[in-house]
Amino acid sequence: MNRIKSAIAAFAFFVLPGVASAQQPLVVPIWTGKPADDVGIAGEEKSFHLMINGKPYLVDGKPTQWLTNVTKPEIHIYRAAKDKDTGTAVLIAPGGGYHNLGWDVEGTEIAEWLNSIGITGIILKYRCPRRPGDVKNVPPIGPLKDAQRAISLVRSKAKEWGIDPKRIGMAGFSAGGHLVGATCTNFEKRAYERIDAVDDISCRPDFGIMCYSGYFKVGDGISPTVKTPKGTPPLFFVHATDDAISDSDHSVAFYLALKSAKIDAQIHLFAKGGHGFGVRRGSPCFGWTRLCADWMGDHRFLPGPK
């Protein structure tokens, strides 16, 4: 196990985004028809480079690609190379305040890092922006429905896609981190009515990874959108305490609630790093990938290549 952990750590720390995989993903719709309970929005889906005050939004000195107006949720599946594939898969939830999706810095680059350590990365293209009727500053329910359905769908295809159905986790960033926490703790009852046989399969992720998440803390407690039920899978938190967009208190509050409920959770707080760093090397938080890979190895979600 120590040799496996050492190899995982080396990959996790030294592989750069953009070099781990050049493959085209398999793209699969989440829903057989209209997404459950979606009222829809006007406008076509579009991709763009984010601008702030007329200037490109940069992470580690590089621009970022975003997606919005998603009305047809999908999963984009990036398989690990056969000689590295461990059978583990991670559903990736990009951030964007439930308005947009950070498609490269919190999507494709995360899939590339996961591929480099033998994990199939599956990007969740969930519905955004917020829909009419969604409450401002409260997480909308639509993305949770997409995530629950996606976990069940991946598990239903596990044999076909070479995935261990007991090693399907989630990783999320910013609002996507909240979506991971919500999905990992709302597995006892779906947020939508059963549609077909896919919904008879468990929507509980086997583990969850949450980076610089928001929406967890409300007042002196945690948001009702997350819970601490028995059977909650192991959870891993990463946050920088100088994050000016999503205060690290969100991760700390949820972590402490989980600890009080005796649920397996681990948290890593960095003094500097800000918000939105993903896996780009220039961040002071870049070492979180090594810590996370070690954690997955400790929990046997990374048993070594097949």
C-alpha cells in the first residue's frame, strides 16, 4: 500500500493540466427526455472566456473557459489509460455560483489530473443558470436532481465502462463543492420522482471531495441543503482562509457538523490561495492534489492499477 501511495502522490503532484489525456470524451445525456421538473430558460447554450470589469478572469495567469445556458444536462466521460486504470471514477461538478460552469479550470483540467492517477473523470454538465422561481443566494434544486441521476446512471453503466460500482465518488469546486456535499448527504430520498430503472440504482456517491465550497454555513449552523445522516460517505475538504469569494467558514462549519455526527471527514486549510485555483500549478494550494490522492489511497478508493 505504501508503494501505491507513493506512486499516486508523485503523479498527483507533478502532472500538469493539459498533458494527461488528449482523448475525446464519451458524451451521454443524463435524462431520457426533459430534465426532471425543469421550467427551462431562454437562449442557447454558449461557451465563453470569463471577463471581470472588462479584463479576462485569470487563474495562474491563464484565462478560463465557462459554459452557461445549459438545458440538456450531460456527463462527459474521460477514461483513464488502460495501463493506469484503477476502476475508480469521479463525477466532477464545476463551480460558477449555479450561474455558469468553470469548464476548463474546474472541469477538463480536473479530469486530466484524475486520469493521471488512474481515475476515470466524468464531468457533470448540470443545468444553469438559475431558473425562474429559484431563491436568490440559495442553492437551486435542479443541479441536485442532475447529480443524483448522474451517479445512478454511471453506476448502471459501471460494467460497460470498466468502473467499480462501489468506487464512484464526486469532486466539486465552489458551488460545485456544495453540490457534492448536497449529493453525498441527500441519498436517502431523491429530489425528483422515479422515471425509469436507472432511478432504482443508488444515487449515493462512495466519497466526496469539496474544494473552496460555499452555501454550507447559515447563521451559526449548516444549511438545510446538506445533512449528516448515518451512511454519509467519507468527505474531504480543501479551502484557503484568504478566500474572498467563499469564506472558509463554510467548509469548517460543515466539517464540524460531520465530526459531531461521527462521520468520516478530513479538512485541509491553506493560509493563502484565494478562490478558484483548481489544479493549476501556480497556486499556493497546489499540494492539495497530493493530500487528496493520499486520502483516497488510505480509504482504498485507489487500490492500484489493474
